[in-house]
Amino acid sequence: MKQNVILRRLLPALLSLGLALALWYGLSLTVAYTEGRQVSLTGRVIDRHGEPVRGAKVSLVLNGHPFGAGAANEPAPPLAESQRDGTFVVDLPAEEVGAIEALVLEISRPHFKSLQWEAGDDEIARLNRGESLRLPDMELSRRMTVGFWVATLTFVAILVLIALEKLHNTMAALLGVAIILGTTFVGGAVSPDLFIFDFERALEYVDFNVIFLVMGMMIVIGVIEETGIFQWLAYQSYRLSGGRAWLLVTILMLITSVASALLDNVTTMLLMTPMTIQIALAMGITPLSLLIPEVLASNVGGISTLIGTPTNILIGSYAGLSFNDFLTKLTPGVLLAQVALTVYVLIRYRKQFLVRGGELSEALLNRLRESGRITRPAKLRKAGLIFGVMLLLFILGERVHLVPAVTAILGAVAMLLWVTPDIESMLKVVDWTTLMFFISLFIVVGSIQEVGLISIITGVIGRLVGSNLTMAILVLVWSAAILSGVIANIPFTAAMLPVVGSLTRTIPGASNQVLFYGLSIGSAMGGNSSLIGASANLVTAGIAERAGYRITYVEFFKIGMPAMIITVAIGTLWLFIRF
Amino acid sequence: MGKILCATRGGEASYRTQDAAIALARERGDELLFLYVVDIAFLNKTERAVRPDVVTAEMEKMGEFLLAMAQERAQKQGVVAGYILRHGDLGEELKAAVRDQHATAVVLGKPAGDESVFALESLQAFAAEIEAETGGQVYIL
């Protein structure tokens, strides 16, 4: 009984004590949390097309004072920088901030007008309660600086210099880099309006996937091309054709197309052209009736794989398209275009193909046979095996996230270790000039992206096509095809990638990457419309001229332009069917 | 006996020059040499990786084929002709070949339409240059 009384009196006391302890503990916990806590301001910086803006500096003016500055008259130092997706996070330690009365966020970035965002009463109250804020998207407006014009004119000048052959491509691109970085570092010190981008940002634009894939394939092709396989294939076509020119051209077009798809169209044409000229002379037909169809087929065939053309390498890397993506989504369309091209060529050259030349002497036939033999059979066997494995890796590697650049490097190393274990040979087959061209080109294209030229082009195309995907495909494919005939298609494609990327994100239904495939078709097939449209055309013309057969601009245009229209029309049709 | 050097490439336009050189050699009883110059300067027009050594080898084979055709052409007309193949710039190599071979005459093809690399005026100027530098007589036929 007495125990019950004690318990009855003690229990409330214990409960009261417990409650008091709990309250005290809870309170102390809250205090502790408040003392160590920080609130965050998160947001996203976009341009007026809704595209994320990377590298915008975010600073804060708190209660009328620049936050983090040493003195009140100093500008507020940046607290955060927007990331690739445009997002930023500003962390505010509570003990440094204290009670917030007014908060202004300042967002600045070169080539954009600075933006200020002021927190309202509600937001300030939430911050004072310790709540973090998710801010509305901050839209920055572009500002055309002097740097904009320097970068734009430099890019245009590079295109002109390359088109007019006034400078080597690599030299032109390097000159562009020098102008852009020189303007940034020398001019930028004089006026902030001359700033384009710093060296660190410039390097961020270099796509090393492309560099390593190009370098790897360079070594692989460099080893294969000295085996005589191209010349052997050309000679076998001659033998198979049995003197029928129409059959010969059909086989040669097929071979150049496949070789261009798997290796490279410039290499293919460089090695096929001398042999083709000899075959044509042996058959008594004009070499141009074989060479022009070959180069047209080469330019079309190269599009069917990721590694077939540099433009596809650029597109694949930027858009994340795999070897299989090109194989399944583009190759059937390319095959259709190839069939149509062959029919066109047979009709176009029907008279030349009916001409029968005189008999070739035994001595000349022997020379032809000698030119068309495999020069290094043992090397070809090894190189062929490695290349076969590489193709398998290109196709199957996707399953284990093996990127094409790594496959190319693996293949290149295998070639060098097993087929050509010679450091001198290794250095000989890597064309550093080409790699420098790509690196410089990435930087120059990065500069026009940075200053907003790409954004302007995107805006113009966006307004033209609206949200109509069909219209977007038509405009992109045909404008790429036409422009590729007059300007170098590699710089053009590199510049168009961010434009197409933006359109892909904004146009409904374009998320299947159809516009990237359209760019591939337009930029590569468009090269057939003029002699300067593709490197393969120029090297073919160069060799033909040295054999006394000049391919004039007009002659090439007369044959190439209809070929371009036919193949691009079929390519466009394929895109509509497939996507 | 003199020595005639005929710079040639191939193609229909070259056949006319070759025939003229063959006729001149027969008429003067001179030795005839055809010259082909392997020039890979056109590789500068590509930004793509190429192996100049492999391309040069292919151009040599093509050049020898074209020279052999010219040789056969001469043979059919009763003239025994030889040939030489050089590498580099056509103009410089032609002058060097005249000096090296002690050629007494040089035959150049007259420009004919689109197939020609040179205009007649520049070819005449080039001929005068060869004559001044080497002492060989130049025929533009």
C-alpha cells in the first residue's frame, strides 16, 4: 500500500522529469542543428532557348553587403558555378549568414548580360526558418561582344581558307586557335569584351573520344594499306568483269563502297585510283568513267558505319551513337542509295561503257597483274585477323560499354605489336597533322559555341521549323547536303552538332536522334555535288590529273549534282520510313 | 646523236605529244626518253591521314605503266625509246632531267583545252627558262 503511494507520487515526478529532460534535450538538439546547419539555394541557368548555360558565376548580396567580400565596396566573390546541365548550388552556413533581411543573387557569365534575382518576403522568411530554396530557372540573355565577332569571323575565315585552298586545313584551324586564344589573353586584358574563353575552357571542347578513335583507325588503316589489298581487289574486279565495262564499274563501286565503310574513303580512293586508271587504259575506256562513279560510291558508302567517315565519328561521339546504331538505322538506307547511284551511273555512262578498246600487250598486262598483287601476304593475314576482331568488338563491345575509341586503340596496339613491331613505323602511320586539325577545330567550334553563334543558328532554324519534325529533317538534310558541296564538311558538321543537339531536345519526336542521322546523310552525301565537296574527290582528281585525265569542276558537277540529289532524296526517304 | 626528252603523263592529249616526239626522234635519228614525274603535292588537299610512302609507290606503278604504254607506242612506230621516272615538282624535275641525261632537245605538249595544266604563255615562258638554264632546245608540239 505504502509502495503504491510512493509510486503514485513518484511517477508524476519521474514523468515530469522525463518530459523536462526530453524537452531540454530536444531543444539542445535543435540549437545544435541550427548552429551547424546550412541552407542551400539551388537553381538552373538557361539561355533564351531553354538550353542550359554552363560556367555562369553565382554571387550573393546579403542584407545590402556583398557576401564573402573582404570590404563593403568590393564585388561579391562567386560562391558557385553552373554545371554542364546549368544547375548550381549555393550553400549558406547559418552562423555566417545570421538573420536575413534582403538577399540578391547575381549571375554573370561572359557573352551574357548579368542577371539579378531578388528574394521576396516569403523566400526570406523560409530561409530564416532554415529551409533551403529551389529557385526558378534563371534565364540569361546573350550579349554580342567584340569577342563574338572575332570568333565568328575567325570561323568563317577558316572555312573560306580551306575552301579556296589558300592554307592547309590544319594550318587554317591552328591559325584560328591562335587568333581566338590570342584575342582572349591579350585583348581580354585590355577590354573584357574581347574575352572569348580561357585555355581551360577551350580544352573542355576537345572531344578525346574522336581523337583516339581517329588515331587508332589511322594506325590500323596505315598497316592494312601497305599490304596491297586495295590494288588486288581492283585487279580482281577487272578479271571478274571479263572486259565488260558496266560490270567492272558495278564491282568497283561495290568494293569502294564497302572499303570506305570499313576503313576510310580517302585511303580507299588513294589506293584504288592509280590501279583503276591502269585498268581503264587496259580496257580502252576513259578512266574518268570509272573514277567518278568510284568516288561517288565511296562518299555514299562511308556513311554506313560509325568509322566510315570523320563526320560519322564526330556525330557518333557527340550524340552517343554506337557502331550498331549506324549499322541498323543508317546502313539499309545507304544500301538503297547505293543501288540507285549504280543505276544512275550505268545510264549516265552507257555510251562510254559500250566502247571497246584495243588489245593490251602481254608486257602491259603483266605490269597490271604485278600492280594488282598482294605485296605482303603474311602481314595481310595478321592484319585481317585483327581487323576482323575489331569489327566484332565494335559490334559486341556495346554490351560491355566498350567505346569505339578504345576498340580502335586496342586494334592499333595489336597491329603494332604483332604486325608492325617497329617504333619508326608506328610514328610514320600516325598523322599528327590530322590530329592537330581535329583538336584545333574543336577549339574553334567551341569558341563560336561559347560566344553564342551556335545559339543564334539554332534559334533561326528553330523558328524556321517550329515543332515540325518532318520540316526539321528536310531542312537539316538538304541544307547540310548543299552546304557540304561548297564548304569543308568536317568543320561544318562539327559546328552543326550542338545545333542538332539542341533541336533534338526541343522538337517533339526528335529524341530518337533522327536529326543526327540526317546530318550524317546530308554532310557526307552532299560532298558528291562538287569537286571540292569531299577530300576523296580532290585526291582522286589529283591522281587522275597526273595521269593526264583532268576532272574539271564543271564536269564533276554535271555528274555529281544529280547523283547527290538522287542519293540524298533516297536517304531522306529512308529516314522517314525508319523513324 | 642527240637525246630527246619527252615529259609525259598519259591521256589523249599526251598521245599527240608522244607521237610528235617519236616522229622527231625518227627524223633526227636521236635517242628518245620519256619522263614521268611523280608529284604527290595534291595530298595537301586532304585533312585526312595518308601515307605518302604508300601513295608514292602506287603513283610510281601508275607512272611506269603510262611510260611503258608510251614506250610501246614508240616501238610500234619503229623507234626504240627508254624512260625515266623522277619525284617532285614537274618543272624542277624536268630541268634536272635535261641536265642529268644531257638531253639536247625537250618536247612539251601544246596546251589543248581542259586537259592542259599550263596555259600556252606560261608554257612558252617555261620553255625559255629550260633553254636558258640547260642549253637544251625546247619544242612545244
